[in-house]
Amino acid sequence: MNYIYKFEKKVHFIIVILITLILCLVFYLEYKPNAYEIRMNNECIAYVKNIEAFEASIKDLEKELNKKFKKFKFTDKFTYSKIHIEYKYLTSKNDIEKNIINNSKTKVEPIEIKKTTEIKKSTQIKQNTVKEKAKVAATNKIRLLRPCNGRVSSSFGMRNGKMHKGMDIANHMGSTIHSAYDGVVSYAGWISGYGKVIKIDHGGGLETTYAHCSSINVKKNQHVKKGDKIGEVGSTGRSTGPHVHFEVRVNGVPQNPAKYV
């Protein structure tokens, strides 16, 4: 009987070990690193599936820039670290190129923009400038819908020695986030620090941003109406609690949302 008891005890021990190993294997397969976080000059600029594709993007961008600048080459420092991420949050090639240009220590003129001297010589550009000013004036008169209910936990302006470029509205996790105005979704995905982010282009240089979402209910290029549900309140990215970080920009310049809401 003592022999049988010892045998059963060993079997139970082996079963526990096997179950533990299986759980560890499942956990590893579920959360093992499957992508790379790319940092440029210590700033996160992209999440990619493989390094080769990213390096190919850099070479393609350098070729484009070489058409305007002879023997152009990026001298910035790129670092890579393995991470686990859902593939739907990988950064697109176009966004990678924009992030590289924006974060490069070398002042690079965006590829799609002509030289300032050429712009000044063009009568058509001057006319477009007048039209753009009229659009901005019209934009300033637009009244935006408050993206969600809740209290303003942090206003636009200086905060802890840094510029807070939006308005934080605190609410319960999963509360509905509404589109502040009619427009087209220009971005829906992950941005370092901001977490899950939605950006909407309203035309006339006006753009709104909704950050730290728990879920995103729209897709890029989707048309939305004022008041449509576009996501839910969360605490993704660098956040101390559930809220929506709401930004208003005109021609890329952050504005105080309180003037529009």
C-alpha cells in the first residue's frame, strides 16, 4: 500500500509539472515578441513586423530625397527592440516616412511640398493662400461637439513645465466618444504615449484628435458625422486613469479646445 501511495504521489507531481509547462508554453506563444519598436533619436516612430521592411522604407525615402538633395543620407540613430503587439497597430509605410522626416535631426523639407521660392513665384499659389486664409477664418467660427461627458481633468496650456496640447475629459471606462464635427477619419491606430488614437480631418485645415481610447470604432478614410460614436474612453498609452485627450488643430497648430466646444 505504501508503494502504491508513493507511485500515485509521483504521478500527481508529474501531472502538475506537465500542466505548468503547458500553461507556460501557451502564455509564451500568446505573448511572445512578434514585432519591433523602432526608435529614432530615442523617440518611438514606428511599430514594424520586420527590420528588413523598415530599412527598405528608409532607402526608398532617401532615393526620393536624393531627387532634391544631392547625396542625401540620414545620419540619425535608429534603435530596435522586440515587442508583442497586435498586427493591426503596425505603422504604415507612409506614416513611417512622415515620422522619420518629422523626427530627423537633419531639417528635411517634406517631399510633397515645393520650395518656398517656387511658391512665391506662382500666382496660383498666392490665390490658394487667400482661399486658405478664408477657410481658417471660417474654421474659427465652427462650434464643435464635446466629444464625451465628464469633468475636465486637465485644460489646454502649460502643465508641469510642458505644453499640454489638448483638453483631458475624465469619464468611466468604456464611455462613448463622439465625433466633434463632420469629417473623414485620417488616422485610427496606436501612437506611442497617446495609446489608441483617432484623428478626424474636418477640412479647411481643421483636425481633431481623440487619444487614450479603450477601443476604436472607425477606420481610416471613413466618413463620420457630428455626434457619431467613434470610440470608447480608456487609459491606453501614458495615462493615469480613464479619460479622452481631445486636441483641436488648425493647419497643424494646437488650439485651445475650449474656444471651439
